[in-house]
Amino acid sequence: MNIIVVIADTFRYDNIYPLGSGAVGGPHLETFAQQGVSLNNFYTGSFPTIPQRTDFTTGRVGWPWYPWQSLLRSGRNHLPKLLAPHGYVSQLIGDCPHLIKAQFDLGFTGFHQVRGQEGDTHFLRLNHEIREVIPPDKTRPGSHFRDHNLADLHRWINQYYQRESQTFAYRTASLAEEWLEENYLQDPFFLWVDFFDPHEPWDPPEYLVRKYDDSGYDGPPLIHPNYGRADVYTDAELSNLRAHYLAEAFLVDRSVGRILQKIEDLDLFNKSIVIFMSDHGMSTGEHNRTGKSNIGTGDSRYWPIFPEVAHCPFIIRAPQLPQDTAVSSYIQPCDILPTLAELVDLNLNYEDPIHGRSFAGPLRGEADPNPRTFAVTASFSVPADGSVADRSTTPVVYSDEWIYVPIGMEGETALFDRRADPMAETNVVGDHPAKAEAMQDLLNRYLADLDAPERAVKAVQPLAQG
């Protein structure tokens, strides 16, 4: 069986109907969901971009031990290396600028990166002025090349997109289509296609943005959030910011659709496992936040990994799996590796013991004899003494009934009724203190089962109040 994995960075769970509200309105992933099995409770584990992909390719939960770093420092497991002894040729294609820096290319037979995303100054245009795209107080702070922010550099390096064919999503999909046409006779192969979109800067052609923005906004295009408080934007500005995100997500849907159509044209669905997933989402106003972590100015809050960021789409299609079904088991990225091993019936030689567990049985419609009843999403805590740094991204525990946050936005313990309040807006910990304690015990036992270091355990305890 071939393995084809498509990752879209920052693609929210609720972008796709029937998984969520279908805010993007793109038809291709909705159709793919009807052709395969969707996971209702797939949550990112180690957060954000590179830690999530590290969990996926190593089968391990990384956040208690290490931060965003090179894959070589994080462990010895790597999916293409594990598949190679079984005859798999592997290819990594993507425009995520962080993959090569984190050495994800090592172990792949082939690697091709589309350059230029998120301020990647791979090709300078020094005859041209670097222009201000967004007022500095409306976008993510930071000085990169010649004291310019990421939005300015993105437009300078890539120029303004007038046509869809100029966008990263289109170009990455085109390479994936070309690779499939050139290699579909190889048996077996592993293809990993990594879209950085809809990660910001959100720079689709403006005619697509108008599909999602009826606010009458007439200011500069808001292509990059501030990673801080949403109330620095007017309602019209926030609408325009969100519209840029949705328009770029729409392009991802269309581009993934082209890859899926090529798989169909080449008759590869009959002998391939095909996965679409995201690494995390993005706040576009929820919880008075825009971004996914608190690195902006003027916001002293902690940033728990709330549902709009933690909850991710995951759709899988394979010949041995049913179609148009959903699985409600709690699944995390570390579980994908052993699941693929079971689906392709391979005994992989893991160099490091894995934390993940196969969910192939539930995908096939079989009962899970020992189902996981919760998911934990978290980011590495830097202080060595186990303390929690100011303005940290803090962990969240998700279960059927509760969303538990040991360190909320103001440092408080928070508990949300997931069924009545799925986006975690109303803290009810005062009404259910025993439930909060039970969820904290669950989190502590989870870390004990991982044999996590003491610093990680300390960093997820509620802060002393008062």
C-alpha cells in the first residue's frame, strides 16, 4: 500500500463541513470526508508546527521533554526511515519554511521545498523598496530583515499575487501532481505533501477575499494577525483579517482537491492510504485573540490552547476502510505512526519506544477495547524549575464532557462544559470544583504514564491563587 499524507498548516477543524460549520465553503475536502473516515476528536499534541510534525513522524509525545528543535535532537524514529527497509521510496514536497531547518528532509529519498513563505528571504529584490503592508500595531511584531516585519517581507519577496497560479498552495499542489504523474508506477511509495497555507501571511488574490468580507472595509489588506488582543481591531478590520484567512483556506481546499483528483486519475486510491490533516488552528477573534500564541505587544494574558487552535481535521481514505463514517475516539498525532504500520501490515523497527497507539480498529468500524477518553494538547515550558513563564501558551485537556485548563488566560483554573460550551467561553469551575480536580488528576496520571520529567509536571499545575 502506498501512503500519501497531506498536511495543511493552521487549517481549523470547523473549516470543513460536515466536521464543523464549513465556514470556508470549499467542496473538495467535504467530498473527501464523504469518501473516507473522519476523526471527530483529533487534537494536536505537541504544539505548534514542528513539534506536531515531530509527534507524527516519531510516534512520540515530545512536549514534556523538548521544544521546537531539529528532528535529529528529538529522537531516532522518522517515518520515511522506518519505511525504507520495507521497499518504500519516499518524497517530501512542501512550502513550509521550517521543515528543512528542522532537518525533516533527512531520511527521504527525495525532497523539494517551495521557498518564500513567512519572510523566507531566499531571493532578494534589493532594487525595490520594502513597503509597509500593515500598520505595525495591527500585525505581529518583530524585526527581521532591515527591521521589517513578516508581512512586509512576504510581499517584498513574493510580490503581490494577481493570479491564483502564483500562490504557494497552487504551486505546491502542482509539484505534487507532477510527482504523482512521474512516479505512480512505483510500488510502494510514501509521499508527504506539506502546505504551509493557510498559515499567515494570508495573501490570496484580493478577489477571493471579497467572497468572505462584506464589512465595507477599505483600509490596507490585513494579511497577518497581531498574535495578541483582537480588540485592537475595529469590527471591519477583524472581518477583513478573518476573510483573508478564509480565502487562503479556500485555496488550500481547491489545491488539495487537485491532488485528490490526480490520485483518482492515476487509479491510486485502490492501492493507497490517503490522509488529510492539519497541525493546529488559529484564533481569529475567539477569546479576544488573533493568532495562536501570545507574542504580540499589549497582551499580558496566558494563552491556553483553546478549541479553535487545538481541534484539527483528520480524514483518511483507504481500500480497507468504510466510507462516509466518523470515529469519535480521542486521537493525537503520536497515534498516526502505529496506525499506518497496522494498516500496511508492517512490523516497523522503532529505534525509540513509541507513545502512540494504533486506531486502525476504530477506523475499520471495530470496537476499541481500551479507548482513550481524553486528549492533552500542550507546548514545551522553558523554565528549568518547572515554573510557568509570563504569557505562556498553556495546556488544555479535552474530554467528552469537559474542557479543562489548569492555567487560564488570567492565571486562573478554568473548566468548561464541552457539550453546552464547545468553544470554551464560560468558565464554570466555581460550580464544579471536584470535576476540575478530577481533570487535573487525569492530566497528572497522563504525565506519569509517559514518565515525563518533573519540570513538565510542575509546569501544568494550577497557579497559586490570591
